[in-house]
Amino acid sequence: MSYIPTMEQAQALLEKYNHEPFHLQHAHTVSGVLGYFAQEYDPQRVEFWKVVGLLHDLDFEQFPQEHCIKSQEIMRQEGLDEELIRATASHGWGLAQNEIQPQQMMEKVLFAVDELTGLIWATALMRPSKSVQDLELKSVKKKFKSPSFAAGCSREVISQGAEMLGWSLDDLISRTIQAMRTLPEA
């Protein structure tokens, strides 16, 4: 019988496969951003959205070449719910052998914000405050246009995510900055 883990259970699973502070922080950032958007789009399932965010890169640290493929195997072995497995895997649509396309609103938001949160944090760290609290859209847009800055954050995926959601790139960036401002580490 499959189950959806609580945040505490998801945290324990995350720490079983991830140890690097960067990966743990990224998981918490994406979880918090998904929780923020869930309040608007699926308020009855905020914790589910947050669990998906927390576990979305479960396999990345140990299995980067099998990212979003190995996580499905791990989650099934752990007895996790198929909706959760699908949602986490969908953010890697187009990678390697991953053909799970984001369809639900939560999956589309995850796809759109995963790379973007990294770009926003990198931009914030360049500022004197090192915070998203005073970060403006124009600063992120400037860095977005510089492919060598935070080169690991795919501009193509971010743009594709905005399009998938039917939002302008400016709207996606602005709304994600707002979401990140609500996080404890902001």
C-alpha cells in the first residue's frame, strides 16, 4: 500500500539520499515556493505540494546521470504514492529517458521554478544584502540574459516553464521572488 509522507518523513528520506548543504537548501527552497503557490492554486493540498518540492531532486546527489529516473525506483521501493512519484519526476521532462511531461498545475509550477530558484538565489548572493528581500525583477532579468552567470540554471527550461503556465517570464520571475521572500532563509 502506497502513502504520501509527512514533511518529517519526507525530510528523513531526503537526508537518506542527500548530504550536501546546497542540495538540502535547494530542496527546502523549492518546497517553500511550491507551498506558496499551493495556497493559491490548491489550498487543500499545501503539504502535498511542499513534500513534492522537498523530494523533487531526491536522486540528484547520488545519481545525477539517472536524475528523475532513479528517484522513481527509490520512491516505489519506499512505498510512496504514484501521484507523488509522477509529480517529482515530471520536473525533469526532457532529460535523458524522462518522458513524463508536467500536466497538473503543481507539476508545471515545479518545472518552472526549479531552475529559476537557483538563478534567483545566485542573483541575490551578488547583492550587498545577500537576500531576496530587496531583490528586484530587473536584477534577475539582467542575470537571466547573461548565460555565463549561474550557467547551470537552464534559461530554456525557465522560459518553457513560464510558457507552460501561460505566464510571462516577468510574471514568473516576480511571483517566484515573492514566494522566496516568505522563506525563513530569505
